[in-house]
Amino acid sequence: MEQRKLGSTGPNVSALGLGCMGMSEVYGPADRDESIATVHAALDAGITLLDTGDFYAMGHNELLVREALKGVPREKVQISVKFGALRGPAGDFIGMDTRPAATKNFLAYSLQRLGTDYLDVYRPARLDPSVPIEETIGGLADLVKAGYIRHIGLSEVGSDTIRRAHAVHPIADLQIEYSLIERGIERDILKTCRELGIAITAYGVLARGLISGHWSKDSGKTGKDYRLMTPRFQGANLDANLALVEQLRAIAAAIGATPAQFAIAWVAAQGQEIVPLVGARTRNRLTEALGATKVTLTPAHLAALAKAFPPDIASGTRYAAEQMAHLDSEKPATR
């Protein structure tokens, strides 16, 4: 598989990464054996970047990744972990903590759960409003010097925060949502990252399955699926967004691709510094996603997509209002 570099200071990684969150929670029931088989299939296909978080099902996802990587040479994979999100025993999110002392504690637990002595990329999941980003990054820089983490990343922060963080220690990549129907980073964040030599690891490239071509009005009804509580998957918003998918299906069909493959290929085509993360939970979905690496988008394809999917075309916000209010990435740059 093609390799892409995570920023000017980061490692070379596969052109597609595997997001593992859905193998543990959020998108309804997942099958443990199938999840592990999917990770193995991803590695066999050349995917080397695995993304997880210590708060994904309260550590379950890290333990699952450890099990899937049993026997795999450590240097063959890059493990990216998000930290700092606090959860209660009922699974509810109760805040952020990115103080250096807390960060060391979170890291110690992640290393134990993952069965490794270092992480390739470690990043705060969100901006902690009570801790200056310089303090958080300074603590992470100490962990880089100690050899416990190789590179520092960020997640869902805006241009001002990116600049402040990068001034303390080089940032390898920013993890943020980016898709045909979610192009907020094009306002200023993408430009800032390119200026500073910071890569983008793009999650939500299929808008959490909304533009995959597999979602319908009846999807997600069985089991606890977080998506049903988000604006884009509700009521008239869902109807409008599914109508967009039909436009994508027609454009993709012209070259024998699926909507998912076309959507992933579009994100990958936005720049060599962008690495799409695919959240495949089964080998079938992974196989489909891998097909995106064989899709070549011509100027005509890009023009058709630009016409059908202008910025802000999606109906509804990507998170509920309360969560949107806490996203640093939604704040406009001041310089």
C-alpha cells in the first residue's frame, strides 16, 4: 500500500488507517472474533496505522487491539491513542483532563492495556478548557524525551490552538472529521496545518456511515447506536442527506465504484498530507474500503463532486449542540 508521512516530523504510515472505536461501542453490537479478523485483514492488506482511544468502551478497545496484534512485530504497526476524556461508570462523558500528571497516568494504563512500551502517536482527544495547551504539550514533550511516545498529535482543535501547541513541540498530525459533507477544516485549519507541516488523519470520511451507501432510514434500529442521537441522522435532515448519497451513488457508478469507495478516494485526493481513517468493523466493509485505493479521480470527477457537494451541503450539525459548543475546532482563527 502507498505510504504517506505524518507531517514533517512524523512516521511513514499506510495511506489508509484503521479506526477501531466501532469494534467496541457506539455503533451498536460488534463481534469480537470478526473485529480481530478485520484487524488481521487490514494488516495483511498493508494498513499499518491503527487508531484507538483509552476511553473507547473504558479500555475495552485497547485490550481488543492488543489481542489482535498478538504475535505482530511491534515495528510493523503504528498505534495512535487519544486520551483525556473522562467517563463515569454508566459510560457518560463527564469532562476532560489533560494535566501532565493525569496524562502520565492515562499513558501508563494505555501501555499496560496495549501490551507495549511505547506509542507511536499520543494525543488529547479534545481541548481541556481548564489547562493551557502549552502545559499539556509540555507534559507530552517530556514523555517523548523519556521514550514512552514517539510523536505528539492533536484532535479537533482550531488553528490558534494548533499554532500554540506546535510552538512548544512539533505536532505530527491533527485528527479531525473530514468528508464530502463535512469540510469545516477547509476554512482555515487545513491551511494552518499545511503551513506548519502537520498532517491530517481524517476520521468520519463516510460521515459515520451516512454516505457509505449502506445506511437507510431503517438502519441502526437494533442495538444502541449513537448515530441515531446526532442531528444528521434524524428526521428531515436524514432524508436530505440520504438524497445526497444517491447523487454520490450515480457519480461513483460511472466508474464502477461504490459510494463509500468514491467518498474515501475523494478525501485521500485532497492532499498527500491527508490520511483517511476507515472505521470498518467487518472484513467485508474493509475490503470495500480498500477498493478506494484503486479509484482514480479525474478532474471531471472532482468537478462533478464539487458541484454536487459544495461546502456546508449537509443538513444538520455533525454533533449535538452541546458537543458542538465545546469543539475548539469550530472556533474561527484569530490570526
